[in-house]
Amino acid sequence: MMGHMMKKAWILGGLLAVTSISADAALVFPTPPQTTASSKIVRMTGGWGDAMLYVVLSVPVINPANCSNTDGYMTNTADPGAPLYNQMLLNAYQSGQKISLVISANGCTPSSRPQIVGVNFDTTF
């Protein structure tokens, strides 16, 4: 009997944890982000007093958050993932590797450009 009650408590705890994760994920991305077509980076700049990267791909810009500047994409230093995205972008640029960018549908960078929230390396074997 005690084992049965413990099993119910464990299952209930797991359901609460999944519900909590789902609620948190909904707060991060109320509208799902969009992914660009696979492309090489044709232009990349950084700085402006912050650790941001500006990236232009060889495919048309997508703008799911309707940002006012649509000449490329940027990382946002307020995003905890930005150091990872920056490193991945630098690696892709230096190697000529094709990538696709995951772009936020819920906000723009401080410079009103579409915000990078993920980087995918697109490799064909």
C-alpha cells in the first residue's frame, strides 16, 4: 500500500514538473520562433560597445516580430544564450558552413532588428 502511494506521489510530482516546464516555455516563446532557410553568412559585424553580432545571410530576411530594421539579424546580449550563438556564428563564418537561424517572433533587438534565438549548423553528408 505504501509503495502504491509513493508511486502516485512520484507520478503527480512528475506531472507538476512537466506542467511547470510547459508554462515556463510558454512565457519564453508565446509565439513560436521561425527558422530561416539554410545559407552561408555573407556579412557579419559586431561591437557597438556591446557583445552583439549583426549577421546577413544570402537568403531573404524573415521578420516574424515585425521589426523596423530588416537588413539582417542580431544577437541580443540580454539573451543568456547570446554567447553561444555568437561563438557558433563566428565558427560558421570562418568555416563557410551553411547555417539556419532561429528568429524570435516575440520581440526585436534593441536596434529593432530580428533577434537570433538559435543557430543550426546545416550539414549534408
